[in-house]
Amino acid sequence: MQLFLNFDFAAARNLPNLPAEHTCARIHGHTFCVEIVLGGDVGERSGWVMDFANVEDAIERLKHKVDHQYLNNIEGLDNPTTELLAMWIWRALKPELPGLEQIKVQEHPSRGVIYSGDD
């Protein structure tokens, strides 16, 4: 069984490894939309894969680090591409959410990345 939760956060960034004339080399902002997917067996007694409240707690701790922040100033995000942001979110959530199977990060409704971990 899989369960999913969606959340968003607003943040600014610039992508320092791009040529100066590239628009994303300048500081700009996004409202990032994130979907996390967790998998596991439905507990015989609980009737669920995981308590949504526990997932929401982990998300809130993550959001506190990134919401309304300049991503480049966060450790591990000196080049905060959407791809690297998805990997960073994975590493931040995986210890608390062992059933984590997928992270989807959208920087715009028409584009984003899907990351399924490297472990």
C-alpha cells in the first residue's frame, strides 16, 4: 500500500553554477510543491500504513528549515537546483519516514522532478 502527502513552501534561490546571463543565476523565488509517497503494509491492528500525524510532524520540521528562506544559505543546498533539493528533502525525511519511496518536487505547476532515493 502507498500513502501520499502534499505540502508546499516558499523560498528564494539562485543557481550559482549557471552563466551570469541565465535568468536562474539571479535571485528568484518559487512556491515549491512537494509530494511524498510512503509505502508499507497495512497494520493488522492499526489499519494504516503509518499515522498521517507522524508524517505531518516530520514535514513540519522540514518546512521550518526551508519555508521563506534563501535556500543557498542552507547546509547542503549551495546549488539548490530542483533535483538537488529533492535529494536534500529525501535525506532529511528518510530517517523519520523509513517507508519513504518517492519525492516529487515542482518548482512550477508545469515542471518538476521525481526522486526515488539512492539507498
